[in-house]
Amino acid sequence: MSMVPSRTQPHAAVVYHPLKTDVAGLRSAVEAAEAKAGWSSTRWYETEAEDAGLAAAKRAIAHGASVVLGAGGDGTVRAIAEGLRYTEVPLAIVPQGTGNLLARNIGMPLGDLQAAVEAAFFGSGRTIDLGSMTIVRPADEHGASDEEEHAFLVLAGMGLDARAIRATRSKLKKRVGWLAYVDAGVRTMVKDKPLEIQYSMDGSEAKRLTVYTVMIGNCGLLPGGVLLIPDASIDDGLLDVVALRPLGPFSWIRIWNKIGWENGVLRKTKAGRRIIDLVNDTKNVTYVRAREYSLAVEGPEPVQLDGDDFGLAVEVRGQVDPGALIVRVLPGWQRPE
């Protein structure tokens, strides 16, 4: 009588932020789904103060996870994605944070724990790009400067956006969510001066520019339905770079008109797009598409990745990593137009 070798059943892993995650609810949903799928017991990895999820995600991969559920805010999801890039192990997002940026951009319903777990065990894989950023720190007293490289999923930036995130009050963020960034942005806008940068795209000659902020986008939908970068696509092999520029005393009115009215309202209809074409497009907001980018400043400036403060830098550079991550999705998920 021949012996049939036993097959090892796949197992999932959950990397979760303990202070942001509904652990009991998530555990219940995961146990039901793994039983329905016939998988082995899911392994659980808690993030720590010194590890937002990168090391935990790498441990999950080393232990043979077939899918990693990332539960927490944008910082947790970003760190897990950094650990999963180019591994072909899919990420299933369990959005539990303030902005939930990637979840919004793939059309995932927020607050639906069951749908998130359903996608992890029974969804299909969607291949998306990641952005990469190398951060060059200010030189120390000996003239040496450190560099560190990180991935981002949605948006990285230097200027007003990074200053606002650095100035965001943590207590206010807990109380009112993403509106805390608006509060910080207004306070920063009133007191801060524009930024002088040197920039290069796709290896072009460096040029100088005065900006409020420069943001590098992998996708363009922000909380509140704000469509910062209308043409950004998460799987086109390109990054979309947007510069907000101070051109005259009414710059911010023109910028908010561009982002809020044109991008948020007019671009949704053919008639609206014709209206945009008939008027002079504001030069306060500039869009460029590129595979590689480089930004340099004279003095230390804050840098943000997916809404998290990443400290001070004098230079940032990076590129798109095409098809670097697989995310689990369900039928019907698409970014709202």
C-alpha cells in the first residue's frame, strides 16, 4: 500500500498595530475565513515602537506566509509593503488608520472588516507599483551624512505638506482624524515661506524652482475625495510629480481652485473637461510624469512618506518600482471617480 505524502496547507499572516487594530474583531473574522478556505492557523505579528511593520513582514515571509494582512494606519501598511516588495507574497489591507490612503485608491470600502478579510483569503491579486525614496540626511559635525531608502505607496513630499505633517498635533489627530492635517496645513501656510529647490527628472539637467511643496505621487486620491493628481495611476510604471508654486498674492486661492474645483468637480464630466481646456490653466500647480526624480535644498527640510514624518533631509532621490507589490482585491473595487 503506497503512502500519499501529506500536503502542507497554506497559512496567512497578520501584521498589526496593537493600538489601532480591532484585534478581537479581526481575529474572529480571520479564524472564520481560514476555516472556510481550509488553511492552517494564521500567524500573528505585532508591530513595535521601533518597527512599524517592516521586520514583522519579513519574519512572516521567512515563516512561509501565503498572504500577509496588514492592519493599522498608513504607516503600518507602508512599512509592510516595503517588506513585501518583489516577494510575490500578496498584501491584504485592513485599514484601521486616519487616512487609509492606499485603501481609498484601490476602491476598498473603509470600515468593512469582513470585506478586508474576504479579500485576503478569497480575493484576486492586483499588481501595483511602488515609489522608492532615498533620503540624504544633513551632514554632521564631521561633514558626513547618512542615507536611507524607503518605499512609499501613495505620496511622498518635501515642503509644506511635510512641514504640516511634522506640525500635526497627535491629540487632535486622534480626535478629528485627517482634518488634523488641514489644521496643521493652515498654520504652516500662514507662517512659512516658500522653498527653493533644485530638481531633476529622469536624469535631466538640474533646474531651480521656488515652490510651496513638491509631492511625488504613485496615486492621487486623498481623504475627503480630494483628487490631488487626476491622471495618476497606481500601475502605469510612472510617478506623477506635482509642484505647488507661489505666483502672486492670490496663489493659494488659485491652487485650491485647481485641486478642489477643477480636479475634484470639472474633470469628472466631459463638459467640465472642456471648460478646463477653454480657460488658462493655472501655473501655480505643475504636473510632471517621470520614472526617476531628484530634489535638493540648501538647508534641512522635513520629508513625509504616505503621511508619516521621516525627519529632515537636504536631498531626496528615487524612482518608481514597477509591479513591485501584489495587493488582494475583491470584484467591484475601484477608485471612486
